[in-house]
Amino acid sequence: MSQTNRSFTFLPALILSLGIAAAGYFVGQTMYNSSVGINTAEVKGLAERRVEADRAFWRIQYTVTGRDEAAMQALYEKSKADRSKIVGILLESGFGEAEITPGVVDYNHQEFRDDDQVLVEERFYLTGSIEVETDKVRLVSEARSKLNELIAQGVDIRNNAPSYYFTGLNEIKPEMLKEATTNARLAANEFASNAGVDVGGIRSARQGGFIIKDVGENYSDTMKIEKDVRVVTTISFYLTK
């Protein structure tokens, strides 16, 4: 074979060998990068607290009814008297005046007619409301029971269920996040122990939202004074040999 032919034969072989070497480098680099991802453990850490509501909102409604529009003034005076009875009980129960807010009185007129559309009866309604916003959450249930006594006095009252809120979340957030992170590391340590590796530093962390739910309830968060606060963090730890 001539020198020229050997040169043409050698050149493709050289290119092929360089290609194989380059391919080997990229495979190795890919495996190295993958090993960084493999040598981590992603775990979740949970923290929970049992707390009590520190704020309550309670709306009371009362209605007076009449059948004569000409007697509307008397109806209005009765509405004022009923409001005074309700406010009096609230004050006696221990709420302050600043916590009690009487609302406006709504007027409503209703007509009843027979099959021939002849007016047979009219009714006139005055409906008032009183709002209580307080941090004396334990007094609310006691006052609600006392207000029920007004029914025997002829007061048409709607004793709505109060809403209870926990407003101290910011005060417990740091400690709960610390606890969730600690629990996540404990879970990572358990994983690492079984895998024969050690847990290193944190690679990444994601915090879930804080959830407040009534104790024993799946969806409600305002019906009960006792509540559970929960947060879950997702943390990726480095693993080392």
C-alpha cells in the first residue's frame, strides 16, 4: 500500500478514536452530574401546635313584627326596647361598650293575597343587628345562653353562631419552622442510616403554607375555640459517604 493510501486510512481512524474519546468524556461528565443529584435526600418535616382562638366575632339579630303601618312608631319603640335588653345582657356578661356595635334597623313589608289577588293581610318588619367583636372568647358562649332567656319575654332573636379566630400565628411561626426543619433532618438521618451514608447540609428548602383548623374538623376553622396549627416543610439534604 502506498504512503498516500496509508494516510487516508489513518485519518478516519484518528477521527473515529477522537470521537470515541469525546463521547466517553461526555458520558462520564453526565454520570458525575447525575451523582450529585442522586446523593441527596428530599424529606418532609411536620410541626403542629394546639392553640386557642384569641378573637371572636358574634352577630345577633332581632326582629319586631306589626300588621298596621300606622303603628310603625310603636313598632320602632319596641325595636329599641329589644335592642336595649340585648345590650344590657351583653354588658352584664362582662363585655365592654367598645366591643358592642349596634347596627342599622332594616325595614321590610310583606303582603299576603288570596287567589283573586285581594289583599288579606300585611306585615311590617323591623330587623336590627348587634355585633360583638372581642378577645374575651370564653364569655361568648355564656352570653349566648343568657340571651336565649329573652325568647320567653317575647323577643324575636336570632342568636347566630360566633366565629373564633387565632391571630397569633406570627408569634409561633419561627419556632414551628425550626421544629419542622429538625423533624425533616431526623427523617433524613433515618434514611441515611439505612443507606449507609451521612446527612450533610441543606441543598434546598420549600415551606408549605400554615394551616389552621378547628380541632377534630377537616374543613372548618372558625367554629371552635380550640384549633390545630400545622406546617410542612420540604427539604433536600446532601448525603455524604
